[in-house]
Amino acid sequence: MKQVFLDGHFLALRDVADPQPGVGHVLVRVAAAGLNRADLLQRRGGYPAPAGWPDDVPGLEFAGTVEATGAEASRWRPGDRVMGLVGGGAQSELLAVHEAELLPVPPRMELSEAAAVPESFITAYDALRNRGRLQAGERVLLHAVGSGVGTAALQIARLWDAIVVGTSRSAGKLAQATAMGLHVAVNTSERSFAEALREPVDVIIDPLGAPSLTDNLAVLAHGGRLVLIGFLQGSRAEVDLQPLLRKQLHVVGTLMRPRQHAERVEVVRRFADDILPALESGLVRPVVARRFAMDAIAEAHELLEQNAVFGKIVVEW
């Protein structure tokens, strides 16, 4: 089979032996994989794969068809359309995955579209529901609302009847998000979100990190929850802790990639119960900005680095 691999800081394709599914695993023929900023960071040497996953093969999410099943794997059959989230290696033609970590692809969804679901939607769901405990009627602030996670979180929060505030430095992305149901759009190229917001928010989902921390604490309501899902703009900050105590705030960090098998299975199960029906009915859908052939993955990386797309980039075999 072919797979993408990291040759230093460069991307290339190589031929390797086909993997074999182990006990409880299935072999998936990957049709497409979502591209994420984690792939960019891994290529630069700043985000190594967790133990048990390949360091030199990127890719955190995929969609494809079951090719074969290993011993004691009974949940799926060859030909089933599946999608999933892994710690690395998804940009391969064949991928061995534990059967309990897979989700069915909705019948009316193309595999290339489904490849944009697992990382963004499961991350958004986990951050909003499990970490942020978002409730109907609450105000949630989504930083980088035009990203893959941002567009997923916007749809999920609207599904749960929350009031959604979104930030971006792009007026175009904010206009697209508003067309998807964003209630309050804040262009942070014009002024800070702390200056722009007239009401406090109950939950914040933040992939930016250090630069926004002080203002995040300032705009949270009493008992508010800040969920940090990344540090794209830096991981070190000096901050006044008084708002944490005075407003009884909750700050939690979360990443999907390093989670152990049992944790991954549990969040996939909850996602299947709570969000998969909405994907199947079309109430929520991944936003795919561009599709690239896998042999053009370097071009796909360049586009993602420009921060110019609304939604996700997908690479296809």
C-alpha cells in the first residue's frame, strides 16, 4: 500500500507492506483523510505522535470501507462504510483500527465528506458537552469559528439551542459563519473580543492559547467554563488569577490525540448517541472547503498554513 510519510520536514509518498488487523481490529481501505493543524505541527517537529502511533505518518481522521476483520471482531463486515479518529497514520491506503473506535458513515454522505467529521466534530462535541457542560440558552464563545472545529462547534451549539458568539480575523469567514447561524460575529482584526462583547459568556472553546487567556477570563460569567483545546498562538502566558477566584471559574484543557483506547471508545460511544443522528438527518454537516489528491498533499499543507479556508481540507486517495 501507499502512505504519506514525513521525510524530515518534507512530505512524500512511499510503498509499504499492508497492515494486518489484530484481535478486535478491522482493516479499513481509506478513501480520504481530513487535514488538521496537528499535521502541520507534526511535520515541523512540534507535535510528536503519542506512544503506539507512527511518528512519521501523519493523519488523525479518515473515512473508508472495511476491507477485512481480525479475530474476535464482529461489529463490522467487509464493505461497511466507516469513519474514525486515530492518534496518527490515517494518511495511508490501509489502516488497522479497533472496531469499537469506528463510526458508521451516514448513508447520504460521501466518504470524502465523512473524512472531515471525526476530529472536528468529536473534538467540538467533547469540548462543549463533556468539558464545557454547555446547556440550552447559555452563551458560548467560539474562537476561530471558521476552522474545522469552529464550524462543527457552531452547528452543535445551535443544535442544543445555545447562543453562539464567534471570533475570526476574517470578515469573509464571519459572514459565512453568520449564514450558518452564528448569532454574534466578532472581527478581532478590528478590536479585541473583550472590547466587543456586551454580555458575558458561559462557555469558551479556545484553540488559540496564551494571548487570549486574560480576555477569556474577563468575559466569562460567574461560574463560566473555559475549555482550552490548543495553543496555536502560544502556550505561555502571565495572567491575573483574581477572576478565577472571584467568579468561581473553571478552566480545563483537553486533547483527543493522546487519549487511551478506553477513553476513545467512550467518547465515540457518546458521540454516536448524541450527534450521529443529526449527521444522518443532515441537521449538521461537515464544511469541506477544498479537496486534494493525496499526491498533492504538500499543496494542501500550504493552503492550510495560509489560514484562508473556511472549514476543512480533505485529501483523497
